[in-house]
Amino acid sequence: MKGMSRTRIKVCGFTRAEDLSAAVEAGVDAVGFVFYPRSQRAVSVEQAKALRAALPPFIDVVALFVNAQADEVEQVIQHVRPSLLQFHGDETPEQCERHAYPYLRAFRVGGPGLDSSAALLESCNRYAKACGWLFDSHSAGYGGSGRKFDWSLLSAVSAHPVVLSGGLHADNVERALEEVRPFAVDVSSGVESAPGVKSAEKIQQFVARVRAADLSVHSR
């Protein structure tokens, strides 16, 4: 998707209504709710339902899971009505597809079997039915490390929309867009003042840097 003129922006890990309002005001395209109990940004189904109800139209809602049971995912689908599911654990293609729902497949780049361009592409191709591939840095805790990975490992990945994550913030996102040219970027800790507490100022700065990069990259 290198011809896109505007990089989509997702901010993940919302726990507070005021942070959602700040993200909408800043112009983000999508927001994420984490349904992984071990995460510092985890929300319950009831919390997410209330937060989702406060959103205006045309903002996508992404529900993030890590090795969740099928009935847990179905409960979120029924009550939260997300736009997309995001599988961030060790889910197989069959587990991702059993809900007959649009989904993103996350890959923890640099981990076992995902430490070279060829190995990464082979793993990605197993999830051909995903509507997008999201690339995060490897960590023992299934994401949220705030660390970037070697972006050059994505050189062979182009069949699906690329969502770039992992250690992004206002000071490096312009370089990320220059090097990777992703369809979208996904940020969480890079716009926070504390885990699960977003900073309106950091969100605004991040969005502004993405838009500046779009103008620079696509004007060439």
C-alpha cells in the first residue's frame, strides 16, 4: 500500500473516556481496547462497552486479544461491537478465522522464527485472510515493551496493509514512515504519561508528526 497519501493512525490501550476524547479531537482513525488481563491497559467488557458508546461515528474500534478463549472473544464481539479483532498472541490461522470477523494478525518481530525477513514473510503468509498484518517488537509479555525493532526486516512484506507498531513516538515516527511506508501506525506507550493514561499533548504531537511525514514522503 505504498501509494497511500495518508497514513492511518491507531492509538491503543485506552482505559479512560477523557483520553478517547483527546484522541478523537487530535484526528486519530482507530482506537484500541486491550482484553488481555495481564496487561496494565486491560479493560473489562463493561468498561469497553461504556467507552465505545461515547465514541462518535467513523472511528474504528479494535479489540486486542492474547490467546483468549473463543467464548471470551464472542462476548466482546456481542457487547462491544468492535470494527476489527487484533490477535496478538500465539493464535493459529484457524483460531483467528473461526469468528468470521475482520481481523489483524500481530507479529512480534525478532522473536523465535520471526528474526529474518524470509522467516517473517513465511509466517505472515499463513494469515492470508487477515485484513492487515501488524508488526510489533518481541517481548516476553506479548507487546507493550515500548521498544522498536529492526524495520528493515519488513522489506519483503507487501501483500497486505502493513501496520507498524513497537516503540513509536513523536520523535521517531517520521523516520519510521520514511523507511517503512506503512499503511498505518499503532502507538500506545509512546503517547502515555503512565500505563493506560494517555497524554493529550503527546497524542497531538504524534498525529502532527505523522501528518508532516505524509506531506514530505508523498510530495516526492
